Amino acid sequence: MKFIEDLLGGLFPGKNSKVAIRENFSIPKEEEDKALGWMNSSEGKAALKSIYDNYHLKKAGVNKAPEVHVLQSPYANGFAVSFQAPLSKADFSRIFIGLGQEILGMGYRRVSLDRKIEEVHDLVRVTEKYYFKPPLSAADLDNKIDQLFGNISLEKIYLNNKPNFLKVLVTVYADRLYLKAAPFDRFMDQLFKAD
């Protein structure tokens, strides 16, 4: 009987079954160039400055739009930016693509760019995710490997086709084969080109 129930459940999924689709995708070079151009414009610089400033304000206990959430633990640090004014839907995508390009400019290599579509609590959640790793430099086995800041994931999340939040998470290697990761605050300064 269990076999038939499993077979019918596979053919006719019930309400409790979750559907998830994963796919790799690419961003056209023109779109990357437009995002970098926007990030270097006065409008883009103002949006990035507000996120950077709001990150530091949040650490001091002050909330300001767009709201930034601080993520801290011994082995992972990051932030998430809620989609709200003054950010537009176009800004949301430009920031995602532009930050991805900035991370590449810090010496990282992109390992993947994928999209996951899933149903969560009667909502359709779409997560687009970059995953970056530091360059491999294990040519000399006597020296520890420079992990820079650690591994970096950059996510853009939509709920029901509406922007929800962007998340950047830096995870450090705790392995003795690696040098200690550079401080997360330095990562923030480099990512947002803080003076």
C-alpha cells in the first residue's frame, strides 16, 4: 500500500509538498556594464552610501530606510537590505549585479550564479545567488592559504515577483591551513568604496 501512496503522491502532489526549481543562469555583459555605470553615477553612489551608512547606524541601534539587518557570528558576518524607499526595483537589481562585480574586483572568483524558485507559505520565493571564493594559492604547501575575507554569498530575494531583500554573507575558513580572514569592516569599506 505504501508503494501506491508514494506513486500517487509523486503524480499528484498534495498541498504539503514543496516545489523547488534550481537553475544556473548568466547576466549579459551589457547589463553588468549598465549596473557598474549606475553604481558610479551620483544616484548609485547615494544609494550605496545610504546602505553603508545604515549598516553602521544599525550596529549603533538606529534604524533608517532602507533598513539594514546586521548578521554576526564567529564564523560568518554579513548584512541584509530590505527593499524599501528610496530603493527602486531597478536599483535593487543594479545593486545586486554591481556588488557582484565589485566582489570580483576584490580578487575573488565567481563559483556560481544560480536561481532557486520555491513555494514558501503560499508565496513564490525566487532567490538569485552569486557565490564567490578567494583565489586558490596553494602553490607553496609550507605557507598558509590567504582566504582574504572568506567565502562570499550575495543573494537577491523576491516574494511573489516583488523585491524583498538583498543579503551578503561572508563565511570564514576556520581551518589551520588558512591565514586568518581580514576583518569584516574592511570588507564593507572595500565593497562600498568608503573613504
